[in-house]
Amino acid sequence: MPKIFSGSSNKPLAEKICNVLSTSLSPVEMTIFSDGEKRIRIVDRVVDEDCIVIQSTASPVDENYMEIFFIVDALKRSGARSVIAVIPYLGYQRQDHVFREGEAVSLSVVIKTIERLGVSKVITLDLHSIKIREEFGIELTQLSALSLFAQKIREESLTDTVLVSPDMGGIRRVKIISEMLGNMPYSTIVKNRDLTTGKIEAEKIEGKVLKKAIIIDDVISSGKTIMAAAEILRINGAEDIKVMAAHAVLSANASELLQGSVVSEVIVTDTIEIPRNKQFSKLETLSVADIIAKELKK
Ligand code: R5P
């Protein structure tokens, strides 16, 4: 088994993965100077070893990226034969192309850095778009939490229930779950986002609305997409609205918005560690540790 290291962004998930693999995390010594700079040191001998680094790159996204960059650099300088980066939530993935003239493609910068540092493979979950794969010059394995969501839905009555994509970009995701559940009905919301103000508007629903609706998304950040989707579903007759999303970024006041909304349950995964002050009673977290561990066993 390769040696497994973790950054500080999601140690609980890294430890769970190690538990499943009946191993433990190798130590990473980290010194934080008074100006915020970090010094990273690998304690174990890694010469000619295959190594894995686990680090989610949600908020604080830049800091978390710098940490994984330094850990990979330390491993390579210490003689590691190969380094696989497990990045359960890949920060900056939504800036995967130029939306408006003059913009940087942040994701591309991040990927170039990962590649330049000598990472041989990246393992991640539920990317925002299928086009992201094209940005990678190294091997990329994309895992998915959709099977966890399908299992969760199966545990309840499927009658009078429709799956809903909160925007056109999410149809593929919803179709996959629908197939897993024996072609469960699904609908799509047509969403508009103002790129200057960030304002989101749910314009219309394509497909039918049933009594129970389950919104499936990849990321919940500000929560505005979910709020707009839930509102249009309620207006169109949905009485029970649940949400399932792989990555709980929960920025700004998303937790308060969701807790106070018409949504009855928000089911996410632990690709991102959710701090106590962002947790709320409607929130349930499923673990992706088994999914990642199974991949690492290969
Ligand atoms: C958008 O295309 C994504 O799939 C998510 O719906 C979006 O990123 C969620 O962001 P927010 O919670 O800020 O609306």
C-alpha cells in the first residue's frame, strides 16, 4: 500500500479512507509562521515509494492549494517515486473557461501547477462539467457520489417523486441517477445567472412537477441556485422538496438560507469538511470514504 499523507483541509475524510484501507496517515509536519506562510516537511522516508496526498481545495481555496503544492513538492524532493493527488473537491473548477473576455481560466492555472510539480494522477469526485477532463495533461479519475444518492432515494418511497436538475448543465447528472433508479422521472429547470451581479433566476421548468421533488446538484455554494429551484418547484405544486449535492461549499450565508427555506432536507457528502458553524439541522452528510478507498485499492 502506498504511503498516505493529508493536508489540513479535510483530515476526518483522510482518516476515514485510511481506516477503510486498514492503514494510517503518514505525518506531515507543518509550521505556520507569524505572517501566515507555511513550512511543510515530510517526516517519513519516502525514497522510491508511491505516495498519495489527500487534500480538498474548498475555502480557504488558495491556502488549501498551496498546502497540497508544498506537500507534493516535499515528497518529490524527498525521493518519492510517484505522487497521486486525491482532491475530493477540486476548487476553481467552475472557472474552467473564459466566460467573459479578459478573464483568467483559474482551473487551468491550478492544473498546470499540479502537473508541473510532478503529480502523476489526480483523483476527484463529481466535476462540474465533463469538459474539465480536457484541461488535464495527466491521468484523471473522476469518481461520483451519485450512487450514494441513488441508494438514499431507494430507501424511501419513489411514488409521486421527480428528480430535478436545477439548471441545464446538470441534466447529465440527473439522467444517471434516473437510470440507476429504473428510469425515475426527471425534469430540468432553466436557470439564468447574471455574470456581473451573480443574480440567479429560475425561468421555467421543462418536464413535470410531482408532489415530491429531489433536486440533484454538484455544488452548493451561495445556495442561490437551490433557493431559486426550490421556489419555482413550490410554485408549480411540489410539496416536499429535498436536495442532494456532492460538494457542500456552503459559502456566505448558504446554511441559514437553506435552513430557512422550503427545502425539507439537504443531503451532501464529506468531500468538504463542514465546520460546526455551517452545520444546520436539515443537513445530512454521507461519506465518500468507501468510494475513494475502493479506487485507491486498485
Ligand atoms: C452551477 O452550474 C452548478 O452546478 C451549481 O448549481 C452552482 O455552482 C451552485 O452555486 P450557488 O450555490 O452559488 O448557486
